Amino acid sequence: MVGEARDGVEALELLPSANPNVALVDARMPRMDGVELVWHLSEDHPGVSAIILTTFDDDEYIFGVLRAGAKGYLLKDTPPEELILAIEKAYRGETILGGQIAARVVAELGRAPRTASASDQASGLSERESEVVGLVRAGATNAEIARALYISEGTARNYVSKILRKLGLRDRTHLAIWAAEHGLNERR
């Protein structure tokens, strides 16, 4: 079902009847902004994948919604065919960042200091797990990880789940951010 809400408060009221799999959320809305709405979705409706679709590319919103659990961040000038692909990817649990947004996220993460505990966590990963993390950081889907590492898609999915549990992370978005923060590159 498709639904439309004027703001975050109305969106939360609409959720039980609309029962969406993906929510397109604006960063700035009256009564409840996109960051707060995404927090509510992540906590109370984890089955709903949120994509921010906005005209605002402020770092405060970008990093706020990603920390809150958004699956993606796109600007409203995204071509319709790319938006459709993004919705499909979010439905599958994949991460979506528009080109210039992805570049800003990577640049910001490159400036972030590394911590000793993160190094300890990274050293606790097997060589194969580190390869999987690097591919997730690069935006690879489970199918792409499977092809790159010559494993089944189910095995790739299991690796990702195991790594998320091992590192105490919520989803692929957080794993990709964690990997960038801690210098894990594609196929180390």
C-alpha cells in the first residue's frame, strides 16, 4: 500500500494502516524532522527501510539520519529511474547514497580518528570476514559479494549477519560506515 503524510507525526500515525516496506522521508518537515522520524522507524518499525529524499545536503542531516538508521540519502534531483532502483535496494536492505552524498560521507569518515577498540574489533575478524566487510563498504550486495568471493549468496548473507553480531552493529549501513571509519578497504 502507498501512503502520504504531511509530516513525521502524521507518518507515524499512518504506518499501521499503510504498512509500508520503504518510507521516503524528507529531512526537514514540520512537527518532526526526518532524523527524529527515522529514529522512531528504526526503533518501533524496524521492518520499514527509510530513504531520505530531500533538497538539503547539510552534514547535520546526512549524518544524523544515517546514525538514526536510514538506508539511504538521496537528493530530490535524483532521476526517477535511479529513485526506483533505490527503493528496490532499500526493500532488500541495501544501502543507497547519492553520488555527491557518498563522496561527503567517505570524506568525513576519512577525517574521523581511529580508536584502539576499533582496531581490536577489526583484528578479531577473520581474513574472509574482512574481505566481506570491505565489499560491504564498497556497496556490494550479497549477490555481488558471492560472485567476488566465489561463495553462495546465502553464505554471503550469513557472513554479513555474523559480522554484524560480532561487531554489535545494526545493519549494513552501519557496517559500511564502521569499515570506512576503521580503514577496512575492499578485499584487503
